Amino acid sequence: MAGTFFIMIACFTWALDTLIRYPLLNAGYSTIQIVLVEHITLVLILSPILWRYRHLYRHMSRNSALCLFFIGGVGSAIGTLAFTAAFQYLNPTVVILLQKLQPIVAILLAYWFLKERIEGQFLRWAAVILLGSFVMMWPDLRTLGEAQWHYSSDVESVIKGYGFTLMAVMAWGAATVCGKYLSHQDMPANAILSGRFVAGLLVLLPLAIFQWDGLVAMQPIDLGLAVTMALLSGLIGMWFYYKGLRTVPAQMATLAELSFPVFAAAINWFFLDMGLTTYQIVGGAMLILGNIGLRLKELRNNELSTAAH
């Protein structure tokens, strides 16, 4: 059970960071600047770990090196930027709805790349979890028919909106599978964690230079908030995530990640005095109980397999 709960703890830290991230965006700082500050902070803090695992990085196989670069450069950097950019073109409900495709991408990639079997019991629990996710956002879905889906009728803008959203979905789904692959290679969680942010920084730096005119000097208090956010969701959150990923299949990990909106709703209720709806409570319960049931099923199967041998 620990692996699933570790991933849920990671989701909790990611939900907490929205209390800082959105105020920074509203203060006029660009997404790439905020993400860049996060990565620089984390690379500096994790530099002793990078030095410790320098021999491991040098002797990685080509597949392991590609997976590590993908996790950081594509999943951490490009995925985050693409997801944020999508909100400029599409209704947020449409973006979040399409993001629900991420578990499907991860499950199919895990089946193909990691040879993880897709069993009937898994599909039933996965259906409960996905249904819970849709129940949580049902009030928004119900009004979507009358809402403006695209902020511009220009075909290019519409394509950009869907393109950015699907880019993030593919990047994050594949990053989960790549992380599990590295765990299969017995790569320590700290090595994956630190390598991820170096790879992300290598991709972000040229992008930031290209958009240099959009960067502004951060106020000391805002810089402190950005560093705090990096420590919270980047260092602590990702450490729990990779510790959890070591003990659960990628297909289960991607479903556990769907607990993020549960914690986001709870945090909005606790910190921002935003009331919880019946749909959020019911859907959140389905998400959490579905993940617990899925993990118990996995543990039971492992016990039976051990007993058979």
C-alpha cells in the first residue's frame, strides 16, 4: 500500500503548490520564468546528489539516458509549458477534460514498453477511478455545452490549443512509464529525481534565452515563494513520487496521480473557503477508494503468485 500512498502524498504537494504558482502568474511572471527558477533552485540544492551519482550517469545505457532526458526535458519542462499554454486558447474545462486521457496513454505505453499486463480486475477498478474523476468535474461538464470552447475561432489558434493539450498529455503519460523503466533498472529515486531537473534545465535555458524579453526581475518575496514552491512540489513531492513508483506498476501510478484534483478541492476548501460540492465529495471518494482497491488487488495477486512458487 505504501507505494500508492507515496504517490498520493506527491499529488498533495502538487496541489499545495497551486496556492503559490497562480499568484505568481497573476503577478505578471511568465510560466517559463517560474518553471526556470524552480529548476535552477532544485539543481543547485541537489548538486551534491548529482556529484554522488556521477559515475552512474556516465555508465547509463542508451535507453536509460533517453528515459531520464525525456522525464526532465519533455515531461517536466515541455509538458508543463504546453499545458499552461493551452489555457490561452481553450476553455479550462476542455483542457482538464482532455488531460484525463493521460492515464490511457500511460497504460497503453506501459503495456507496450514495459510489458505490463492489462487484466480484467484492473480495468474494473480503473473504470471506477476514471468515473470518479468525471463525477468531480460533472458540474463544469454540464455547462460546457453552452460555454465557449475556444477563445478564438481562428483555425490556427484552435489547433494550437488542442495541440498543446495533447502534447502535455503525451509528455506526462510517457514520463510516468519512463520513470518506471528507470526503477526497473534499479536506478535510485534520488538519482532519477536529480537527473530529471538537470535535463529539464537543459531544455528550459535555451527556451528562456529565446524569450528573454519576457523575463522580468522577481521581487525578493516572490523569489522566496518560487523557491518554497520548488522545495515543496519539486523536491519533496517528486521524492515521494519516485519512491512510490518503485513499488507499483506504471499503470497503477498513473491512476493514483488522478487523486490530484481531490487534494486540490480539499485545499481550496480549507485555505480559500471554497465550498465542496456533492459531486466533488462523491467523485473524490470514488477516486481514493478505487486506488486503494486496485492496490489491494495487486498485493493479493502478488501473495498468490508467491504462494504458487
